[in-house]
Amino acid sequence: DAIYFGAVGAPDVPDHITLWGLRLPICQGFDQYANVRPTKILPGVASPLRNVGVGDLDWVIVRENSEGEYAGMGGRAHRGLPEEVGTEVAVFTRVGVTRIMRYAFQLAQSRPRKFLTVVTKSNAQRHGMVMWDEIAAEVAKDFPDVTWDKMLVDAMTVRMTLHPKSLDTIVATNLHADILSAPARPLAGSPGAP
């Protein structure tokens, strides 16, 4: 089963309607855990990247879509006071991370290059992101024909622009893949807004 979903975020429609009232309930309610975002340079379209053409940039970004940074956990205390506090809690479950890793490895296995890049921020976020890295290594054992590496999300933005041919299938958390998908479109020559 799948859902084909266009972009949301019209400036005249509040986020609590488009995101919290529409997209997130659809994804979570139907357990649409894999948001698959193909990116490729199409014939007749020029990438702004130097020496990159059709066939050179052909990525699939796999975004974990049901938990993570957009799980809706957190809150605010002491509203309007100088000591006001706001928290956003990222929630990563072994079940959720394992299934998105398995999906990403299977997708990479089905593509000609059989290559997967796992994107985290495990150098700074030592619990959930380290768990992502550990689960990636565990799942990788079931896919010996898939070559994989891992990147920190900030370094990944550099790799996308300086070494786009080195990438194929990419898996990341809800937030990280959301952010990485935005520059992917214009790098492939898409005139559309992110």
C-alpha cells in the first residue's frame, strides 16, 4: 500500500492545519513509515552542479516517516515568563529504526549500484543516533551484497554538492531526510520550490 502525497505548506494555511492536522495524522494513522523521495536529473534538464548530467545524480532518499523528531512528544512550561521552556523529544524505537533500515537496504539491493548511505548525527546525539548506527550495522549483515557507509548529516550536505556521484540510496531520520530532500531537488535541476 502507498499514499501519493504532494507538497504542503502554503503560506496562507497555518502549519497546524497542513502538518499537524493533515500530513502527520495520515502518515501515523496509516503507518506510512517510509517516505521515499527519488531524485534524478532528467533528460533536457541541467543541474547547477558542474560536470553532473543525466545518470550522474540518481538518488533515492528514504525518510523515516512515523517517529523521530516529528513524533509530537514534548511541551512548553512557564509560557510567557522569562524562564519559559519548550521541548521537542525525538522518539526512536528499535522496531521503527529496524524496519526503515530493512526497507532502505532492500531498496538499495534492488538498485544497480547496491549502495546505501546511512545518515545520522551520532557524534553529538549519543542515544537515538548511536542506536541508528548500531541497528544499521545489524541489518547490514542480512544484506551482504549491499555496500554501505554512514555520514553525519552536516557532512552529507557537503557530499551531496561536491560528490553527488558517490551517492545512491540514502536513509535518514524524519528531520534529517526532510532537510536533505530540500537541496536534492534543485541539485537535480528542478525549478520547483522545496
